[in-house]
Amino acid sequence: MFRPLLLIALALPIIGISYAEQVHLIQHADIAELIMHKYQLNFDGNDYTIFYRFTTGQGSDESSEEDILSKVSSITIDKQRKSLNISVKNVEQTDIFSLQFPQKLIPSQSKDLTVLVDGKKKPFESNVQGVKRTMIFILPAKSSKIEIIGTQVIPEFQSGMFAFTVVMLSLLVSFFVWRLKIFKPSFQY
């Protein structure tokens, strides 16, 4: 009678019991990524994963129906306008558009961001969790272009700072060479 229980007790570690140190915490952002579509953006030689989802707004908050017809056709970055440009197609009804991207693509405070849908400013909700920014806004039927404008885009600071450093070092070296020529010792050996 105790023999089957003993066998089960001895077999449990072999077949896999989860111990507390083996349990991994799942971040909420990662759960959201499971139900979102993925777009790979290559910008300045780096790959960035952008997640998005179109929902109809029908149903409860958690189980809003997905609009399976609407699609993202392209995502680009415009350095001049400091913006993330998203082209969408097949938006046949008003949808709720959810977007998650690395915050460093457009490093701005939420209050400094602007969302334009087909050139018209739209209200939005934004949240930063770790290194990811999530944005949600209403996308009217027949929309085709989304533009998220920030205060800067990622490579702007790095290349600008490099150019500034090169110019300053050049000026500094020129100044010291000029000073050495003026105050050259006049005596000879």
C-alpha cells in the first residue's frame, strides 16, 4: 500500500518538480508581446523589434477583439523630423492601435511626444517600462500614415558629439602650435 506512494515520492524529482529558484518572473511587457505582431526595423546597422496590435475596441478591456485585416506595411525613422513613421493598410473600421518599441528609438518624455494620424494630431496614452515604450491611441477608419514625433532620434547625439569633439581637438592643437611658434626661444647653441 505504501509502496506506490514511495515510488511516486522518489520519482517526482526525476520527472521534474519546479523549485522556487527555478521559477522565472514574467514581466507584463513580455506577456503583451505574446499577443502582438512583430516588425523588425533595421536602422543605422542596428536591428530593433517593434510590436503592434490592432483591436476593434469591442469586448471587455482584456479581451478586445483583434482586427485581423489591418496591417503595418512599413516602419521607418525620419532623422530630420525626429519621428517614427508607420504605414498601415486595410484599416476598415476605427481601431485601437497598440505599439511597443525600444524607448531609445525616440528618447523623449511622454509630454514631448506628438502622434499624428494622416497629419492630424491625436491624443494617446504612453508608458515606459524598463527600456520599452508602449503607446495606445485611436486609429480612425481609412487611416494610412502614423507619425510619432519626439525631440530626438537615437544616432543624433552620438554623431553630433563626435563631430564636436573632433572640431574642439583641432582648435586646441592649432592653438598650441601657434603659441609655440610665437614664443620660440631666440638663443642658439
